[in-house]
Amino acid sequence: MTTRWTPHVTLAAIIERGGRFLLVEEETSDGLRLNNAAGHLDPGESPEQGCSREALEETTYRFTPTALVGVYLTRSHSNSRGEDITYLRLAYCGELGEAVPGARLDAGIVRTVWMTPEEVRDSADRHRSPLIVRCMEDYLAGRRYPLDMVYTSPEVLAIQG
């Protein structure tokens, strides 16, 4: 193998309130899709910090991770781009804070939507990631791991992105 395999590291906020889950509806190259508030880990941040940042950018709400729900590895094929990409997702649950005054949804995010577990399951054909339902089911099953399961070396945080 001449090329090193490098999965894309993504972070997802599993946000539940009153039996409903907060998802985002976003424009993608494959059309309008539903997803968790999620995105790529940026240089110089821990996974927890990245999850909080992504949740804020995609929902306009502050989010504080309190537990790791799981670590997931999946492949995705984009028909429109002809790409085959592997993702390593770290999913966190936590506390949803207040909306940040003046904050705007990230480019491509059309809106946020609160959905029941049944609605999430029934909309699987519109999911951006095949992991949305799995992460929700793990959350509903009570899977919670301490945040220190994922260690971030101080050298990582010193990187200027």
C-alpha cells in the first residue's frame, strides 16, 4: 500500500430533551439531509472542544459534553462525488445550554429540528450518516462512558490550526 489510510475524525452531539432529539437539516452534494450536530475535528482542539464547537456552529446553542456515548467506524459512498470515505466518529451526549444571541447557523445548515426516536428511525432514507440511528439507540440504551476515555495530549492543544 503506497498511500496511508487516514479516516476522517468526526464528532457528533447526541442532544436529547424531553424525549426528542435535536438534528440539523443540511444541504449536501447528495441533497437535503438530516444529521446530528456534527463535524470534523480541527487542529489544536480536543474532541470535546470540537464537539462543543460543532454543536454551536450548527445549532446556535452552547453544548457541554458530559459523557462519551460511543466510538464508531463507518464508510460512506457519495454517488454525486464518486468518493468513498471512512469516518471515525466520537459521539457525545451532554447539556444543551442557551442559544447564543446573534449566532447564525453554519453555511449549509438549513434549520434545526426536534424529532422523536420514531421520527428519527422513520427518516433514515434522509440521513447524512448511517450512524445517526445507531448513536441514538446507544444513547437510549444508556451507554455512557467517562470523558477521560479519550485522552488529548497537551501537544495537540498547542497546535495552531
